[in-house]
Amino acid sequence: MTKILITGASGMVGKHLVDMCLQKGYFVKGTDIRYDERYSEEKYWGENFDFQHGNLNNYQRCLELVDDVDVVFQVAGVKGSPKRAAEQPNDYFTPMLQMNTNMAEAARIAGVEWYVYTSTIGVYQPAEVFKEDDVWKTFPSENDKYAGWVKRLGELQLDCFETHYGLKNYSIVRPANIYGEYDNFGEESTVIASLVKKGCNDKLLSVWGDGTPIRDFIHAEDVARGILMSYENKITEPINLGSGDGVRIRDIASIVATHYGKEIEYDMTKPNGDNKRLMDMTRANSYGFHPQVDLETGIKRVIKYYEHLQK
């Protein structure tokens, strides 16, 4: 039985990935710095699932985690708001650099069969459409400078392994803006989680900027599907994971505002960010990847989840 290590197993994408891999009949070892109570449910009591606490900033712990696995899905990351990433970038940069480097090197030494690295849309420079092969011709956007570069370095490390050791046993996925029902609804929340929280609790739905920027969103469940697909198809070229369809921030706000019966207020003192960020999905589509959770359905799932948390 193939044994898969999923890092960030208590996170938004990791939870979906654990469930999908178990449904596929894989043995799953989940790891995270925090334990999620969902793994205490009866359906996880079988012989095919194990959860182990793991701080990936500790290289020795990474070596222990990969010692008996065939495949590694490196999904762990440091999540937070664009504001914090801009003002306190080392909260992200150093921990991410350490965990990505440690886990990839540990997996190489252990001789794992396959390694999937979760990168980000932030590796791209500003453009209307992001194409996979353009990354190394450019620099990340100033709005994503630190997060973009640290994720690029993770990609570069795998390229280094290929050049030095002849290893071509890895996949790289670059998700668009991820959202979902296990999102962070605290001060560090990103756009959809933040709007849902405001819609539920505030008198007015405040939106940063004028709401005109266009973004590409993908539900965490679809990201998990893309990660699993990249392994099962042994995809060795980077692939984008997104919808390829743009949506204005004001359109997302409208869905949330309509649900809660709230008026929208645009805060022009806050920045808009890049005007347009869309994924070219040609390559992923050629492998059979197509998102299954449409945006409106996904937002309603987030609303339902957040309202359940408030009870």
C-alpha cells in the first residue's frame, strides 16, 4: 500500500487532501504543528491513517517524518493577510524557507518515490494571464515579493536536485487564490473569509479599494484534487491550479452582501493591489484538471461553515 505523507494536514487544503487520499485507498500519515479535532472522529480510527505532530522548521523531525513513506505532499505553509505579509514579511519568509528546504532535502535523502510541492500564484510578475513557463523570465510582483520569492526558491531547490542528482520525481503546482470552509477567519484572513466574517458581523460590508481588481479563485477542495492528480499522473512540469476565469472583488462582495442583506462600503484609503491576476489553465486542462466547485457554491459553503462556527 502506497504511504503518503501530507504536511499541513490540519490546514485548509490538507484536510481535503487527507480525505481524498483515504478514499483512494492510500495509507495517509498527516502532520502539522497543531492537531485538528476532526481527526478524532471515528472514520479516522482505521489502520490507514496516522497523525503525527511535526514542526517542519526542525530538520531532524523532517527526517523522522519521511523515514517510512513513499510519497510526500508538501502543502504546509504560513497563511496570513497581504497586509501582514507586506509589513512583517519575516513572519513568512524565514519559516517558509526553512520548512520547504528541510522537507525537500529530507525527502531526497529518504529516497521517496514522488514529491509534490505546493507553490503559489505569487511567483508570477504582474500580468493579465499567468503562464507557467514565464516565471523564470521575470520577477514576482512587489505586492508578493517576499512570499513569491520564498516559494520560487522551493521550486528552484527541486530543479537543483534534478541538475545535481538527475532526480525528476517531483511535481510543482501553483494554486491561484485559495479559499474554502476551513479558512482563517481571524485578523489574518484573506479576501473571501474576510468578507464573509464582515457580512455576518458588521453593519456594513467594507471592501478594500474600489472592488474592481480581477482575481482567479480556487476552492481548497479543487487544489487537493490537483495535487493528487499531479502525483497520480506523474506530472513533471509546473501546472497552474485555478479557474482561468476572472471575478471582480466587488462581485464576490455582492454575493456575500446579498446573503446577509448588507450594504457595501468601498474603503478607498486601502490599496487595490494588482489590477488583474488570472491563471492560464491550458496545461492543467490538458491533463484533465477542471475545478468542480464553482465560485458561488464555494462561497455559500464558506458562509455555512462560518455560521456554524458562530453557534
